[in-house]
Amino acid sequence: MYDNIRLERSLYNITGKSFTQALAELDPDEGYKGTELGGLDAFERQLKRFGIKVSGADSDMVEKFFVTAQSAVLFPEYVRRMIKKGVEKVSIAGVVCGAVSRTDGMDFRGFTITRSGSDPVDQGDDLPETTVVLNSTASEVKKFARMLSCSYEAVRKQRLEAFGIVLRDIGESVGRGLNSWICTELITDVVPSAIAGDAISYADIAKFWSDMSTHDMDVMVCSPAVMAQILALPEMKFCVGDFMTSGRIKTPYGVTLVKCAEMPVNKVLGIDSTAAAELILGSDVVVDSDKLIGTQMNEISCSLLAGVTKVCEDAVGVLVTGLV
């Protein structure tokens, strides 16, 4: 049972397994199906075991993790999860990348798809061909990281609900760095189109959408300034209901608008999210567990290894807005 598990630092150092995965092997989730603990994972069951409440107005203080040597082992995973929530809150990877792959190396070679010929095919003619080739050069997995300087004395009496805000903010900083890299990589080498006048119009974004002929553009990534211009267009007033129900803004023809502060203000990125890009993860969010288990911590560092590659070149478009 979960209350008999021996928690040790070594659970963070098992190759190929996260702390929660290692913990789940000792305390399998299957044993709790149909019970009041069935909705908790192995880590959350340990929080319950030691009576650590991490959210709500009456959440515990940070020092609750350090009441015993075993409960202290849970602290790095709590920190990692809060930081990851921040990354996921702001990251655009989930809406622009059609696939996610993992690598153990520091670089990777993506592939590209090209097409030739067309249907229908007359008898005796060559068949239309789709060619898949590895990219000629390897792409580097980038490190996105952030450090919080603090001391145990400074945070020990802080409520975990409030401390979680700090940790999620760190994650958001990491996520924004990843956003910037994704935007840069997808924009590079794309021949842009341009708006017709001095300010972006509904006709401009409709034409931009229709110009993607071999794929269906379903996402446009915009800077806040461009997003504001689009939302101010008279035609967009009919889309308010979509935002109220789903939290997403869509054009009348179904394209989701994504606000991204890391997107250049003079460009809009349009993609078919099912075919445009592949996200490469060299690691999940990682924190320095050894430093965090000791109560005299001076800093919290986190990192994420990731890269992105275009898959179908014609599933990516760029619109120049005229803004500077």
C-alpha cells in the first residue's frame, strides 16, 4: 500500500523513468481502481499519506514537506509539476505541432515531404510521387531553462498555494522561450504574402487562409498587437460566443487565433496543425532534485530540452502585416 512505501532520493535517478513512474512501480495505480484513491496517481497518494495540501486557501506551508526525511523526497516532484504547469499554460507547441517525438541525443534529423505529379493518371504514365527525405543537416535540441534564487528560510513559511504561483511563473518563462524558438523555426525560409493596404483587414486574413491550397489552415499565431487588430474587425464580433464557450477565438471560417507575445509583430504564422511541424523533446521538465531535498536550498533550477522541425513545407504560411 501507498503508506508503506520507502521514499528515497534514488527514485529520481532511475534511468529512463520519472520519479512518478518509479513510484508507480512500487505502488501501482491498478490497485486503487474503484476506491476513493482511484483518481490519484502515485505521487498524489504520497501527498495524502503525509497530509500535504498543496492548493486552496488552507494549503500547507512549504516546510510541511520537510517534516520528515521521506516527505522531503516529494518536494522536487512538486516543484517540477508546478513548473510544468506554467510551461503548458503558455506553450503554443500543443496547438501548432502535429506530432511529438523524443530523443536521447542533443541533435536530431527531421524529414520533409515533397510531392510531384497529379491525378488522374493516364494509362502508361508515371504515378504521382510523394518523397520523404531526411533533412540534409541535423538540428540541435535547445535548452530552455530558468533559475530561482531563494533560500529555505525565505520560503519555508509561504503557503504552497502562493509558492505555486512563483513556480508556475518560472515555467511560463521557460515556455515563452520555447515559443520564440518555435516561431523562429517555422517562419524561416517561408516565402511570405502581404496585406493589401496599410492595416490588416478581414479580406487579408481570409485570402491568407485560402492561399494555403494543399492543406487546411486551422491555426493562425499572432502577436498581441496583430491579435487586437483582428479582433477589432467588424466581422469578428460574431465570434464572441465561441470564446465564451471554449476559451478560443476562431474566425468565421474556423481558424483558431492564438496570441503569442514571442511572435514578430510584423508577421502572422498560419499553419495546418496536423501536418506543419514536429516537436522534439530531449527531456521533460527537469529540476535539480538533490538540492531541493536538502532543506538549505539556495536556488531552484529547471530546464527543458526541445526542438522543432517543419514536416510539410506547404502546411506553413506567413503573412506580413505592415506593423513595425
